[in-house]
Amino acid sequence: MTSIADSIASTRRPESAAAAAPAAPAITLPAVGERELRLDLFRGLALWLIFLDHLPNNILAWLTIRNYGFSDATEIFIFISGYTAAFVYGRAMVNSGFVIASARILRRVWQIYVAHVFLFTIFLAEISYVATRFENPLYSEEMGIMDFLKQPDVAIVQALILRFRPVNLDVLPLYIVLMLFLPVILWLMKWRTDVTLVLSAGLYAATWYFDLYLSAYPNGVWFFNPFAWQLLFVFGAWCALGGARRMSRILSSNVTLWICIAYLAFGFCVAMIWNFPPQLGFLMPKWLERWMYPVSKTDLDVLRFAHFLALAAITVRVLPKDWAPLKSVWLRPLILCGQHSLEIFCLGVFLAFAGHFVLAEVAGGAAMHVVVSLVGILIMSAMAWVISWYKRSADKDAKKGIGNADMAGGSL
Amino acid sequence: MRTAILSLVLLAGLLAAPVARADDKRVEDKPACDVPAYLLNSESTLAKVAAAVKGGKPLNVLVVGSRSSTITSQETSAYPARLLAMLKEKLGTVPVNLSVEIQSGKTAEEVAATLVKLVEAKSPTLVIWQTGTYDAIRGIDPDDFRSAVDEGVAALQKAGVDVVLVNLQYSPRTETMTSAPPYLDNMRVVAQQHDIPLFDRFAIMHHWNDSGDFDLFSATHGVELAKRVHDCLGRALSKFVIDAAHLDQTQQN
């Protein structure tokens, strides 16, 4: 029986070490290990799914997991981000201490922030274009969304302090806040890993009990409530720092397997009934409906969290870490995308905007949706390949001592 | 790199241009705007409407909505007026009255607070409450939105009227800017919990756009498209109300 934990204990292999080194030089906690390709694979998959889901009413969105259960790609993305962040920076914290590790985390936070501001600029360009060109009396009310353009001074400042976050731009602010607290999380984990997880669960419970939230501009709340979503991130970190290994007995038990399968089947039925209310609505008992709905994404409903856990548990069981296709050329695009998640995530959001623009201005229709989706995924994969190639060659140069970016004014 | 991406995207767009032209042609024809039966079925019934009509009493309808329940300076072509015309046509001898209360720029919470007074003033048999758009634009917390709609519907039911909820318009051009799903989902939940019919305007318009009846992406500056869509919405809504009240042809005559 294999689990995530197996990879941690496995030994480093020379050819994969070179590929792993640039993105994650310290992916070796607590023992020396090779890059966990399954994490890359599923993060890449999450990025593709997020892109497909962001393209409005895309037929291919029917391929994404959100239609077949409670949770969706966001859970995968946040969990794996927590896992890999703890892996990379946890090592730094052990080796170089709290200050150095924190400084490196903050540098990463800055990168994500800059990426977010870049995406906001693209959004601004799109919305301004629509505001000046589009004038359909049918939608005079919906056009009210552009009203913030009347007060750009306020809106832009609110965007810079992350209070104004247009649709589809909510994930990065969540990621920024979670990363900002990563030094504290890792510091606590260094002290007592399990206590940190308990504290995190406590904060999650408190969020529901006391209705904690972050307010947004012009009103409303953060779509992804960081007080709730931190649980997944911390859980990811906990798994990376030995939790997964300690859970491996639970994960390999057949009882767990059957509970997970039963729960996923339940989630599937509920999702089907929700997707096809006229045909299947009668199947849903009223009391269950009353108790269950709505399944909150904002506050990471416990049904969603459990659904993700079940998916993850079955995944680590079905796909061993040495699963042969992980090395195959067919899964290469997904893995590459997962390895450069920040860049590819941003590109995906941009492509969703661009794709929607094409669908709106040039042509719609199901066939066009498929074309736009496939082209988008192709571009994401190509970009991931280019970044990977660039990092590989830049690393080679660095080893030879040439092309030092500091001489040209410093590198990011 | 970016130029390369853009040109790729545009190239992909050009390939499908013929499809777009075919769509345009269909839009020029008189719209069929059929609605599949499943979008007009409701398990919930409008008992008070049924009782009024069968008892030969006048049917008073009150439409409470935001700006998407009207067309600026074309109120007589908006869906409430079209609904009245269709109801009169279909119900024959039964007198039908309809008043419209547009509260633009108000959240569901603000509108909910006015509902009881409106009912007292107009004493309707049926209140059609269109909401959600302004809340979605303003990004009101979906939980707050749900409790507001929930309280509004509860107050209306307590006041002894039938209620139909009408959800958001399908607005493809602003789809990347507002997030409709949480508001649509919450309206569905409230409708289920109170056992009232929900007129799924979003799904119906979505269907029309997909089937090519209307090109809702269109950047038209004229009012024609809006008038045609509202005419079709009024037609669909009249059928929805009559079905939910189980008033088929035989009972009316």
C-alpha cells in the first residue's frame, strides 16, 4: 500500500533532482525525497479545471469535478499549495531559521501580489471595453456592474488592498493571505504539528459559530473566506510535515476506502439531483434538502471538505507514487503546468478572459467553446514547457557562473 | 509571447466565424422562443390563484422587481405588461389586474422590508417577486441574500398571498464580471423550502441563447431585442402561472 508519505521517505534520483531543484530546492522534509509528481499532476489538473470553470457556460465544464460532487478544483489547488509550501519553506525554517524562511515566504507573497495586480489590470481593460462598446437596453441593470468605473480612485485603491476583487480574481487574494500566515503556521508546526492542526480546525469551527469574515468593497465579503479555507491549507501543510505518513494506516484500511466510496456516491447523487432538478428533484427528501442546502463555498462547507478528503484518500490509494504513467509523455503537460502553478494559474485567468472575449465578439456555440478550451489548455501547456526550459537553462548558466541577474539590477 | 497568444486566439475565432453568421440569420426571423417543458414545470402550486379564478373573483397580480423587470420608456412592452395581456387572453372572462412596483438599486433585503406594505396597499392574489440582480452586482453576501429572500417570502405567505420568485437574467456579456450562481442557487433553495414556484428566467434565457432564438451577446443599441425577449418572457411566465395554478383550458370555460 502506498500513500503520499511513501515519497517522502524515498531516495532522491539524480535525473529528477535536476528538474525539481529550480522550483523547489528544499522539497526534502523530513527525509530526502524526490519531487512528488502526483502533487504536480493534480495541481496541473486543478489549474486546467479552474480554467474550464472560469470560461462561462462551457460545455467542457461538464468534465470538471464540481458537477459530480460537493468539492471542486479550488480545494485541490489550496490543499496542494499548503502541502508544497510547507515542504519547501518548512525545510528553510529548519535549516535557516524563522527569519530567513519568513523573508523567503514574504518574497513569494510579493510575487503573488504582483501577479494579482497584473490580472486586475487585464480585468479593468476588459470591463472598460465592454462599458464603452456595449449598450443593450435589455441589460441596463446588469451594466450597473460597471458603476465602479465612475470612481476609479476608490476602486483601484480598494483593489490594491485586496478588498475589491472582481469575479474569478478571488483565488489569488486567498492564497496571498494564507501565505502571509505561513511563517506563523510553520513556526507553530515546528513546535507541535498536531496542535497546529487542532488550532486550525478550531478557527474553522469558530468561523462558522461566530460568523467570521473579511469584508469586501463595495460591500459583501471575501468570496473565499480565509478563516475557513485556512483549514485546507494547514491540513495540506500538516500532511507534508509527516501527517500523511502517520495517516497511512488509516488511508490503507478497507473501512476508509468504503466510507470514501459511499460518501462520493452520495455526493454524486446529490450533485445529479441538483443539476437536473426537473427530472430528478423528486428524489431528494425535503428534510435532507433543508439540512444540507446551500452548500457554502465561501465558508468551505464541511460537506465540501469531507468530499475533498474522500477524493484525496481514494486517489493516493489508486495512484501509487511510482505509477508508471506519471513519467509518460501524455501526462507531461499536466505535470509541467502543476510545477509552475503561479504562472499557469495567472495565464489561465487571462485566457478565460480572452476566451470569453472571443466567444462574445467573434462567435459562440458549443463547437467554439470546445475550440477555445482546447486552445487555452494548449497555450497553458506550451507556456509551462517554456518556463521549465528557461529555468533549466538559467540554472545551468548559474552553475557556470554566467548571467548573474544581480549585475543587471537584481532578479525577482 | 502575448502577441502569439492573442493571434492564436483570434485565429481560432476566425475559424468559427461562419457559425456566427448562421446564428445572425436565425435571429432576424421572428423568434420561436419555445421553452422546453421542464423549465416551466413546478411541483409547487398556486392555490390562491386557482381559488380566485375558479371562484370567479378578479385575479390581482403584483410584480415587484428591479430594472430588469422593465424596459426604459417602453414599459408597455416589458414582460409584466405582456404577462397581463397573455393572462387576459388565456383566462377569458376572468378579470385580471396587474400592477408593477419597480424598485431599482435596492437589495433584496431593502425590498423585502417593503413587501408587506405593498400587499396591504394593493391586496394582490399573487406577488411575482423578481430579485437577485442588484445583489449579485453589489456582491452582497449570498447568506445575507438568502435570509432576505427567505424573510420576504415568509412575510408574503403570512400576508396570505401566492408567491412566484423570478431569478436573474442570463447576461452573457457580464458573465465574467458578476457571479450569478450563488444567487441563483440561494433563490432555488428558498423556493424549495417555502414550496413556491420559481420562474427560472436565467435558464430560460440561457436556453434561448443556446438554441439561437436570441443573440444575447449582441451589443445592440436599439430596443427591439429587449422588446422581443420581454414578450417571450411574458408569454412563458403566463404559461408558468397558469400551469402552477392548474388552470387548464377545460376548467376556465
